[in-house]
Amino acid sequence: MLTDFFYTLRAARLPVSVKEYLSLLEALQQQVIAPSLDEFYYLARMTLVKDEKHFDKFDQAFGSYFKGVQAAVDVMGEVPLEWLKKKMQRELTPEDKAKIEAMGGIDKLMERLQQLFDEQKGRHEGGSKWIGTGGTSPFGNGGFNPEGIRIGGQSNGNRTAVKVWEKRAYRDYDDTVELGTRNIKVALRRLRKFAREGAAEELDLDGTIRSTAANAGWLDLKLVPERHNNVKVLMLLDVGGSMDDHIARTEELFSAAKSEFKHLEFFYFHNCVYDYLWRQNRRRHAERFETWDVLRKYPPDYKLIFVGDATMSPYEVLQPGGSVEYNNREAGAVWLRRFADRFPHHAWLNPEPEGLWQYRQSVGVIRQLLANRMYPITLAGLEAAMRVLSK
């Protein structure tokens, strides 16, 4: 049975190795857990999943494979009643406990469930007695009863069951989902080079221990300057047009970057980089910076990050005069190559879902110009971009 479970996890694109699978089998042989589906879930996740970002995929694969198994479990034989009572005390509100007692307490509820396991011979849908789906029976799923035990399937949203098997508490850890500001900060920290700067105001623990030991045990505090991320970043952000659909995502990324990078310089452009850039969108025509000046001002050790959906007419990238705002003297492709040559560590972050890139001809053009260094703004995409920039 567990061989099929192993292949189910692999089919879900979880990086599970044979060695880890054998470790799980060895743990089962040593009987390190009780014969409980819950305990097996935690043991399997601990031995098979190496990174918490895969927890949600594991939950889905586990639920898919073992769906319905809990309905065949001898609840009374495998789960001591005292455990269930303690579980209720920890998780149920006073109102929920009062509803359980209205039926006669957990003893009556579990006694009735055992009777139904013995009597019921087939599937039942609706009604108020048997284990099944829908209806108002205390046992099953998809219905409603304030004193219920959910068995199999998904909750219907009432959240009144005593036991929920498929909670999926880690759905936000999936590395393919879009990010919030907090997760963006964590991903950006992969791009870091620390240096100690400023006044000596941070405790040097190792130095203090050495100095105190050399001083015959008399405390001798040693201080050092704080460590700061010394990476320098130049960020060019696309604004307006189709980027209006991605304002919230771009603002989160920009906010996280300002928080993480002490040396951050930024400019705006529209659709593609041309002759001019700007710092304030409301004064984009009055206060512009020549792109040549930006290229000359910042040295090649800056990490260059483009942010944009790269969605436009290919003409805007490949032809002089292609800009929709003014008659640019040189094509956007020329300027992109200049930036790529000037800053060897560069990447393009695209808020557009990666599945749509194949339908945008301009995306393909820009990816080719930047040696395929375009990444989606997901946890996996952002971490891949940081790895490229840090080389």
C-alpha cells in the first residue's frame, strides 16, 4: 500500500527520495507511532518532506490517497476515549462543549458512532441517522449538525465537526503561489552581503567570552558595529498601461526591497526602457533623467532588477519611434542590451502569471534579449532570481 503512496507523492511533484521512503518504513517497523492515521500523517511528513514550502502539496496528496480510509477506522479500538476528551477540552469553545453535552456527552456520541459502524452496510446520502454525506446526521460530511464528527470529504463550511482530517493549514507555503510583503522580504534576503558599518554598539558575544576568560573571569564586554546588507540594487519599474493590473503586487515588492536593501536606487519607465527615466510619476514629463546618465552613474557591481509585465507590441521593443509616449531615437532593445552589458548581474521580475507568457510575443523578445533571465513573482521565481543575482 505504501509503495503506491510513495508514487502518489512523486506524481504530485514532491521531491521525495527512496532513502526517505525507506526511513519511513523503518520507523513503522520500529513502531514509533500508535496505529493512528493522524500520527502516520505527522510521521510521513517529518520523514518525507524536506522543506515547509511543500507542506500544502503533501497535504493534498495525502488527502487524495487516504480519502475515505478514516471512515473504515475502528475509532473505539484505536483512539482511547480519554484522548478524545482531552482533544475536545483543548479545541472546543464553551458553546461547542455545551452542544456536545446536549446529546449526552462525548461518551454517547462515540458509542452511537460505534453502533453505526457495526450496523451500516453501504453508502448513504442525506438523512439524519446514518454515516453519509449531506443531511443532519452527527456523522459524515457535507451536512450540518452542531454535535458532529466529520468522516471523509470536505467540510461544508459550518466548521462544527469534532474532528477535521484535511485541514490543509499550510496552503500559503506553496512555492508557486503569489507572495505577500513578508514572504517577499524573506526571499529577497537571499541576495545579501553583510558588512559591519557604523558605531560599535552591537554585542560581540564570541569576543566578550574570549576577553572575559582572558581576564580571569571578570566580565569584559566587547562591542562591534552592526551588520548591514551591503548589496547595492538598481531597480527599474514599469508603470502605467497594463501594469495598472499589478499595482498591489508591485507596491509589495517595492516596499519589501526598500526595507531589505540599504543601497537601493530606483527609476520608472513605461513599457520598455528608452531615452529617459523618471523618479516621480506625477512629474514624469517635467523631471526626467537621461538614460545615458543613469548608465554612467552606477557602477557594474550594482544588481539590476527590472519589474514589469513586458506586455506591449513587439514594435515598441524592436523599432525606433516605438514608444507610445514620444518618438524615441533608439529602439528599446538597444537600451535593454546596454543595461545588460553594463550590469552583469541582472534579472527581470514579471507579475504576470507565467502560464500567460507564451501568449505575449513581447515577453519572448525581452526574455531573449536578457538571456532568459525573466522570473515570475512567486516564491520559487523570486528565489531563482536572487540566486542568479548573487552569483
